[in-house]
Amino acid sequence: MRGPARVVQNEHPTYAKVLSFAHDVLDEHGPRRKERIYQLGIFNCPWFAKSNIQIRKECFVNINHYDPRCLGRVDLEVAGRFVFELKVTKRYAPTDYNVEKDRLQLEMYLQAYAYNEHLIDRAALIYFTPTGVVVVEVDCDWSFYPSLVPFLFFF
């Protein structure tokens, strides 16, 4: 079911492992399962026993010391450096609308990380489709985020 592996020069081994496990979990469980099944499948891979991986990590922004706001939950945070948001689609490829909506969601989480002075190296959307895994990288340009943080307070 899985196509040829994509080889990227200078790919971080931990990041590459997560993407590889995403393919393996889809092959093992098949398409059209709940997102939680794929999330636990990646989380329960034996390789991660030695790695610092968190699932459903909450992203908070403290407006002041007494009013923290939860923006949502990141599906996977690995080694404190990589963030992954998992999505399941019944289509053979995610639509442009869904990619844009999901990218904005992940960028909001990255803004919360930046606000809390925790900079993420790489972030990606992982779509589980009937034909395979589609990975969409989200830019972590940290010079861009400090100017956006004040807008988080208005929702």
C-alpha cells in the first residue's frame, strides 16, 4: 500500500522516524480509522520508549498570572522539538480548504509555544488518507510570531 520512501538530505532522525511510523501505523490499522487510533499507534511504537513524546499536550497562553487560556491540544510533541497534528480524511488527498484551516490551527499552537518561550524546530500536518500518508510541513519562522502573539488575546 505504501509508496516509495521520500529521502530528504539532512533530515533529523527523530522527525524522520515519526513520519516513517505514520506510514507503518496506516499499513497496520488501515484507512478510515479514528484519529486517536493512529495517534496511539505512533505513541506505542517501541522506539519512543526512550524518547520524550507527549500526546494531546495542551497549549496555554497566560494573559496574566490568573487567566491562562487553553488554545487546544497538540496531537504529538516529540523530544520538545517537533510538533505534529494528525488528521484523517476520507478523500484521497486533503482539500486546499482543509489544509489551510489545519495549517492555521497548527500555527496558533506554534504561537502559543513561542509566547511561552518554547521554540519548536519543525511542525507538520500528517493526513491519513485511503491511499497513504500525506505530510504538509508548516513553517516555523520565529521572526514572524512575536508580532502575532497579541492577537491571541481576543478570542
